[in-house]
Amino acid sequence: MSTYGQFCPVAKAMELLDERWTMLVIRELLAGSSRFNDLRRGNPKMSPALLSKRLRSLERAGVVRNTVVDGRSTYSLTPSGQDLAGVVAAVGAWGVRWINQLGQEDLDPHLLMWDIRRTVPLGEWPRSRTVVAFEFSDVPPPAARWWLNVTGDEADVCDYDPGFEVTATVRTGLRTLTEIWRGDRDWLSAIRSGLVSISAPTTVQRAVPVWLGQGNFAAVARPGVL
């Protein structure tokens, strides 16, 4: 680990935290991921080797705890790691307010659907199995189609047809859904402008935006919301 050679607590903290991907690994752990593969799904462009390296660094620093049961590792944050929740929230809120330009390289259907899957307000969904399909008009196959399957308090997302009856189909662009999820635009305006269409009975069409909601940072006030 490189050092800044400063006694300043900000400098000492950043010696650990400013390594590439480190804060995003912590973000995933705070969001509830505990298995290696789940941490990878939250950071799909991070190599497995680098993820392993970052987890080891965080373990040595006392931020992450690795518990091995029957040969399987479960990762969790120590009190030191949990104390970073406010830091991650503050950085995310600042990013929404002031870094609002999304390049094409920032759009990733795998990460978006994974975040939707773990953040949807399950209490708003029917108690019986409900499947919402997504079709992205600007994503080449096979990543253009996704299925969100919710049963009770369990949600799963698939990039293949799970074989269950589809309750509603959302057709839109990846950029549009990403902007809705971030809170850069809202469901109603996107539907009214034709950027989103929902194929379902009328009552279900109205319910889908409530079922899906928006991401954790969508409520952050920012200049220039569409």
C-alpha cells in the first residue's frame, strides 16, 4: 500500500480507500452482498483476481471479516467497515448532485439489473409470483432482455427466460432506465414522452413504476433534474 507521508487523518484514510475499486467493494458489502460472486455481480467489470486482492487488503486493515464455513467464504464488514456507511452515502449524494454526465461506458445492464433486484420495494409487490420482463432497445443480445422474478420477500433477476408467466414487459433504452433509477428523470415523464412503454393490463401498467421504484440516491436533490 502506498503512503502519502502525512499525519493528516484524511491522508491516512485515503491510503486504504483510494485504491481503485476499494470503495465500490465496500459499497457492495454495505448493500448486503456477502459472497464473492455477489460482490462480482455488483462490480461486473472488476476482475476476480483484483477483487480477491482488495478483499485481502481490507481484511488486513480490519475493515472486512472473512468467515469460512464448509470451505465457503462469507464476507462482512467489521465495526470499522460499517462506520464507512455515512462516507459512502455522502460520496454517492455528492456524485448525484455534481457529477451527472453519463458516458456510454457507464451504462451496464448487468449492474443496473442487479441493483434493481436488491433495491425494489418488495412490500409493494403482490405476494404471489410476479415477473416483470425488460427489453432494452439499445443493447445488443443477449444482454438486451432480462426478467425480474419476485415471490413474496424474495427477488431474483435472470438474463434468460425463467419460464414463468410474464406479468408485465417494460420496453425502454438502457440509458433511460439508468436515468430513472438514478433519479435524473421520473417514471411518469419517461412514460408520457414515450421513452418507456409497459405492456400489461391497465392496472398493472400503473403499478409497475411503484413496484420498481428508484435507486437509493434518486431522492437526492440536485440541479437540472429532467
